[in-house]
Amino acid sequence: MQSAAAVVVGLLLLCSGCATSSSDLASGDEADSDNDPAEGVNRAIFKANLAADHAVMRPVAQAYTDHVPEVVQTGVHNVVQNLKEPAVAVNDLLQGNVKHAWQSVQRLAVNTTVGAVGVVDVAEKWGLPPHKADFGQTLAVWGVGEGPFVELPLLGPSNPRDALGTAVDMALNPLTFVGGAPATYASVATGGANFVDVRAQHLHDLDELERNSLDYYATLRSVYRQHREAEITTAKEPEAQGRVDISVPDTNPVTAPPADGGK
């Protein structure tokens, strides 16, 4: 389960925001390199990840897209999304976004029951669309910096903060708490389904990005950082999005001196 989930997370990070053109990313790449102290090692890991994608991940996703009926693909996507809702709700609460947390709880309840264990996204039809929240994002809301860029085996582009967040989010998978052989088999199956679903969604995006990039590693590094920063900015949006201020109040506020200068 963990290895399958790791592949999924890596693909999510690789794929997110891939519609951005390589020319739009060129200006940000020089700044990126300043925070990539292990670039030599990262590039070697990236090369291995890319080889695995070309040999296994992409062919499987292409076959899935070509031969599995669209209605089945939609059902797989919905089930995978439903299993993420507990982690989303927990992270919403940790970020102070009570409105979004309640929405995730409602989505889980509706889709698990009326939606046949999540196969049908009834909640979205009822005005409760899915949204994303993860623990790396939560740490960023709490003020934890991202640290240096790292390329992780199978997990792809990341940083120390998001790597920790990924581990926590994996642990929040509800199947983790069930135990027993059936839950283990279900975890492996849904982890693999998640991998295929994510990769299939970005077959053409990644092909186009790789084909048009002078430096695919640098391009994906910039894509990852820009997309991640956008997600964190969204999580930090004020109460208009349902977020409660969870910052620690200043217990020693600076007060203005008396008008007479204290005399």
C-alpha cells in the first residue's frame, strides 16, 4: 500500500499544473536553482523516476484510458476521492477552515451511503464539490517553511515539509485503521487505482511538457513550486472562504506613548 500510494503522490506532484508552458516557467527557474542544493543527486533520482514512468506508469495509464469504459473510470476516480475525504476534513480543521471541513464530512457521509461507497459522487450533484487539503499545506498555514527542493524516489518533486505531510496523509487513509487481510487488499487496490487514475488524467499534458521542455527536470521543478504555492495561498485565504484565524495572539502588544510624552 505504501509503495502504491507513494507512486500516486509522486504523479500528483509531477502532473499538477502541467498545462503551464515551458516559456512561462523560464523566468522562475533561476530562482528555483538557488534552493536546490542537492541538484546533482536530485537529477539522478529524477532520471530514474522518469525511466520508471516511461517503462511502466505511462503504458498502464494509456491502456486504461483506451480500453476501460469512461463510466468505470469515473467510478474509480470517485471511490479514490471518497477515501481522501477524512484526511481532507482533518486538514481543513487544522487549517481553521471549519466550513470546508464540514463540507468534506458531508461529502463522505453522502457518497459512502447514497453514492454506493463513493462510486457515484452524489454530493457534488447536491452542491458539495470536492476540494483539496493536505498536511503539507497545513504546516505551511502554521508558518512552517518549505525548505530545499528535493526529488524523492517514486514520490517525485517535494521538499522536507511536504514529504512529512505526505506521510501523515497516507496514515489518515481510513483503510489503515480497519486492519485485516480484506482491508490490506482494498488498500493495495485503491492505491493502484489512484495511481492509474491520476496518470491517465495527464497523459497528454506530460507528453506535451516533456516534448517542449529544453530541461524537463527544471521545468517540472518550477511547475511543482508554482502550483504548490498557489495551493498554500488558497489555504491561507481569510474568513470569506470559511477560515477561522488560528494565529497565536500577541500577548505583549506595542502601545503608543501617552500624548504628553509620559510627563
